[in-house]
Amino acid sequence: MAEGIAARAAAVAALNAVLGEGRMLAELSEPDLAPQDRARAARLTEEVLRRLDPADRILAPKLRKSPPLALMNILRLGLVEMALGAAPYGVVNACVAIAQQDRKTRHRSGLVNAVLRGIDPAALAEQPVQKLPRWLRQPLVQKWGRDAVHQMETVFAAPPPLDLTLRPEGPHPEGEMMPTGSLRLSDPGRITALPGYAEGGWWVQDMAAAIPARLLQAQAGERVLDLCAAPGGKTMQLAATGAEVTALDISAARLRRVEENLARTGLQAQLIAADALHWEPDGLFDAILLDAPCSASGTIRRHPDLPFIKDGSEIRGLAELQSQLIDRALYWLKPGGRLVFATCSLLPEEGELQLDAALARHPGLKTTRLELDGISSDWWTESGGLRLRPDYLASQGGMDGFFMMRLHRP
């Protein structure tokens, strides 16, 4: 395949899978490409998803009727890539070539050529940012107002920076130190080529995702459980404190990634593949970190495919599962032990309401607010939960949306 076409073709195929088959990008097999082209394909796919609605508004006047999805995705890709600064001549030729490769779009390759040559890619920057889907946007507007939600959407529309959690003694790249202690890189390049990767001096972890382990405050020698542990960032944080860590996850495949990261960083934890709703520990724990399964609605800046895949129908089931996991985790704590519950969700059903319900179900249960570096007092709720939003620190790239609470068993 000609130079530059392979990565674009892979991006179009990924868009077809997300928008036509409802598949998450993380579930797709990696294309058989050189690492550089694979990274380029992923970047183009995500950029199109972040700008899909604005791109469609520009393309619509150039189309008499809606073309097949595969052809529309070629047009979207071409427009977005030109808007990002790629040479129009090369982009148009590549998109025409991609159309000609598929018998379903071959006869419309002339349309691709005419449309892409007839649009002004600079107009894409003038379009309003893409809105969240109604099932998600409506409850967020009710909770925080339109201005706050618009600011979140603005953060979601931009490629996210890369955050690293550092080991104090390990080498690491140059970057911006965030108020919470994470290192932020705006243009990291290939992850495995960064200074300190081979030495295990750091691991990739959004700054918001690094806060639950800090909130738990595990101590050396304590018996600590990381519940729903994969991909393992929090496991490594806990292990780095010197605590005796057990990491449990329902997926053995995902735990293998945790094992690889532990080996690279030289940290230790006991890994157990089991369903937390049926597993029983051989003793009680001093502290438990529960990063529960959730809608992941707070991670759209890093997973722009999510709004096109989910419709909110799973929220009730997830909230019920979260409640069950909280109850089981509390049962595994030593008297006086502490539990940190966290979800990477923006929805109150998976956050603020979970805290209210847990306090109602367990008389005597207490919440604790801590003063942590980089955490504004305004981010704490009246009930004692910590709410993080994507629009916080927006000028520095924002953060994932999270809710977390620290509970003490009487």
C-alpha cells in the first residue's frame, strides 16, 4: 500500500467499526502496521471522533444525500486531517485511493475528490465544539449547569496530554509537574522510548486516577486490597508504599498487564483473578481501594468513542453492582479500617448518590475529608465525597472526571 495510505485506511476501518458496529476502540485488534503508522491511525481515528458532528455540519451542504457510512468516514477523515494541517493534495489523493480500494465505495471515489477539494478545512475550527449525547448531557446540566458542561465539552474536544505517576527514586522525562504530583507531557511521542520507561521509573496514569490511592494513604506493612485492580496503576501506587498488596480483578487477561507493569517497575503484589461478588479473602484488610466498574463517562477526553457506543441504559445495573461491591468490601475491613470507593464517572448515580446510599445502609459509617496537595476545598461535597471534573485545570489540559469517597468502618 502506498506511503501514507495504510494508516488512513486503518483509521477509516476503525471508524466503521465504532460507528457502524458499535465496537469500542479498545476492543479492536491492532492493525498490522509499523508502530509509527499504528500510532498515526489511532490519532486520526480519535481526532475524527472528537470532531465528528462539526465535520458533518461542514460536509452536509456538499452532499445531495447521505452517503454510505464507509464513504462518509473517508470524507470525515480527509476534512479533519486537512484541518490539522496536513497538505490537502496528499490527503485528497489518499482518500480517493482508499475509496477505490473498496468495491462499495469505488464508484464514488470521484465524489470524494470533488467534495474534499471544494471545502475549506479552516472552517472546522470555527464550528461549535461537539456536544455530549443527550443521555449524558442532560443530567450533567441539571447537576452543574450549562456553562460547566460546555467547558467539559471543550476539554473533550482537545487531544489529552499524557500523565505519569512517578517513583521518587526513578528516572523520568521532562514535563510539567501538576499540583497533585503527576507529571504531564503534552507531546510524549512513543511511550516506550521515554526516559525511565525501561527502568520502571514511572507509569502512565491520569492525574485524577492517581488520587484515590493517595486518599487511601496505605502504610508500609499494612494489608491492603486493590479491588477491580486492572490495569494496575493504583496497584503500583499501593505497592510503592511498602504495603502488602493483594490485587483482585475478574479478568485474568487484564491481570497479565498488571503483572507486566509490576515486573517493569520492580514492585510486588499478589494477583488474584476472581469475581469479587463470590471471592472470599483469607483474612481482613487494613485498607481497601475499590475502583468500581462504571460508565467511564469521565474519561471521554481519552476515549472519544464512548459517546457513540453507550446510551446510558447500563447505568442502573452498574450502580447496583457498585453498591454490592461497597457492601462486600466493608465486610472485609478490620474494625477501624478504611475503604476508598472511586468511579471514573460524571453521573451522580455512580458517585454522590452512592455515598448517600452507603451511609444510609451502614449506620455508624463515617466519611473523611483529607487535605491533599493540588486538591481544592471546593471539590469536596457536603457529604464528604471528592468530585473531580474534566473542566478543572482546563487551561492545563483538564483531567478525567472522577468521584471518590473515603469511608471508615466503626
